[in-house]
Amino acid sequence: QVQLVESGGGLVQAGASLRLSCAASGRMFSNRSMGWFRQAPGKEREPVAAITWSGAGTYYADSVKGRFTISRDNAKNTVYLQMSSLKPEDTAVYYCAAKPPWSVYELLDGTFYANWGQGTQVTVSS
């Protein structure tokens, strides 16, 4: 089991940057692929980005490609989401999630994730 705590959300203006962090505790973080998802009011949860357990592979939703970067520091048990050129449509609660150990399939499908954080709010004003 792994526990996840997101931080770094806030209120920013369009065009600004923000970095989210997800700190993991528990066992076997370094062999879990990780993902970021978001949910805006009245909308379904959608994938944002994912990274394999080794960090060798990264995957992004089309809506954030070129603007967001996912990374991880296994020594710190932390995964990051660097967000740049933020748009009002990026406003959502952002969730960090962990896959079961060693899994690298369906990384942008939230139904295959085992553990979730509580979320952090990101609000982008126009």
C-alpha cells in the first residue's frame, strides 16, 4: 500500500506556471508507475500525465502536451507535475495516483490505478 499527498496547487493567472508535488509514503514507490489526473466541476475525471516506475517513459494527454512535464525523484518518493502556460481550462482538482507495482500498461486510464491522493485545487484566472 502507498499513501499519496499532493501539494502545490493554488490560484494563478493565465500564462503562469505552477509545480505540483505528490509525496508518497509506504512501500515500493520506486517500482510503481505514477499518474496525474484532474477533475473540473461538472466534468469527468481525465488523465493529465503519467510516468513509468523507472522514469524512462512519460505520457501526456493531448490537451497538455508541450505545456506540462511529469517527473519523479525516487530517492525522495515524490512525483512532480510542472505546469506552464496555464489556461483557464486547466482549472480543476488535480489528483496523484499510483499503479500496482511493476505495471506499465494503460497509464492514462485511471481505472487501472490502485491508490489515490486527496487532490489539490488549481485555479487559473483569465
